[in-house]
Amino acid sequence: MFTAKISYSLGLAAAALVAAAQPAFAQGAGDLLVAPTRLELNGFRGTEVVLNNIGTETATYRISLELRRMTEDGDLVDVDQANANETEKVALDMIAYAPRKVTLQPNQPQQIRVGVRPPANLPDGEYRVHMLFRAIPDAKPVTAQAGPVNGIEIDLRPIYGVTIPVIVRAGQLSAQASISDARLVTIDGRQGISFELTRTGTRSVYGDVRLVRKGANPLLLSRGVAVYPEITHRTVALPAPEDFTGSLAGPGTLQYVERSDDGTSKVLAEAEVVLR
């Protein structure tokens, strides 16, 4: 008698909507760092993404493109290519990248080249895909084991990955943002704030949210908050830091700040609020 051991894998891709200056990472078959964590290919220029295996074991990663849409809660949901709209189909077709699979030794970086092949007469607009870097687990052979009862043992091993948005903008696009309905909430047992972030215009907005009071450091700071073109507004909920001992109640200024690659910043939206 024997027990057959069969290995399956579960996909657990982690979306990376954080500031581009900070690398994203995933733990799985080795630790993977990805930088930058957001690509904006204005003017159809090419660029690159750097992967780095900071683990202690050799790891293999597969790179692919996915479609995701933002909900009004700020979540990103997968879109099957069969259900893609025309803008999404064009976005998938125009992004080129290589290589598509890499094996990295510990502490070994690898550049992934990313380019744009826009079709003729491309309409003005913003086009977006999400690039997925997924760890490929090592294959484990089926082994026979002695045991009192015949059976099948299933070994579930997660597949971890990182996704980053790849955005192409065609034409002269613009966007504006506004903040409304700020209020106190409880998030995971901690005090926090919730508000509505509204976007108008022809492109997405992306920036940092901060709650400030005169003469004090920011009470709250959340980097890399986006509103993509498929929605006009989203609800943003931010908990206070775990070590925060004060109170968020009372007056303050809520800001949404866009940061440029050159280090400059621009306030996209600002609201004087009284949190209660």
C-alpha cells in the first residue's frame, strides 16, 4: 500500500500600488524586488524594470501582462481578455517586453526591457496593463510512502507575484481631483479617516494622501493612491499608524499631492476638514 503525493499551486499575486521610488517585493521561490513599481511611458519611449533576487536560493520568474480594472473601493479586479474593451485590447497589443522568463541567482539583478508599439491612428487617451512577475515553484516528484491506508495527499504550494501598472498616454491629456465627505472611521480596531476622492479629465491621477495640522508633522501619510480612468471617484480609507497615540478628531487639512520623477510635487486637491 502507498500514499501518492500530488502538488498543486495557488496563485497569490500581490498588486503593487505604492510609490515608484520604493521597490515592491514578493516572497516565494526566493525574494523578489521590483523597481520601479509603476511605469508611465509618455511619448511612447521605452524603459526597463529591474528585478533582483534578494533571497538565498536560485529562483525562476515568469513575466506576463494582465488586465485589471479599479472599483470604487480602490480594489483592482482581474479582467479576462475575452471580456476586454477596445482600449484594453489596444493596451495589451502595444506593450512589448523581454525577456519573459528569468532565473536569478541570489543577489542577482536582471533588466526587463519594456517598449511601446503604438498602432497607426491611435486615439488620444490613457492605456494601461499590469505587468505580473510570478515565481515558478520548483517541481517536486511524486513519491511513494508506506502507510496503513491508501490515499492521496495534496500539497498546496502558493505562487507569489508582484504586479505593477504600465501606463501609456497618447495626446495632450489632463486631470483634476477633489476631496469630499471626510470623516472619522475605525479600521481594524484603530482610528482612521475615510473620504471620497473624485477625478475628472482624460487621464488617471496618482499621488500621496496626507492629513496635516498647522505646526505639526503629517498625522497620516499614504503613498501611491490612484484613481484610474475607468472610474470617476473612489472611497479612500486610511488607518492611523500603529504607534499613533493622539486623536485625529478636529480640524485639519487633507491633501492629495502628485510627485514627479524630478522630485517636485504638486497639490492636486486640498480640503479643510473637521473630523468627527
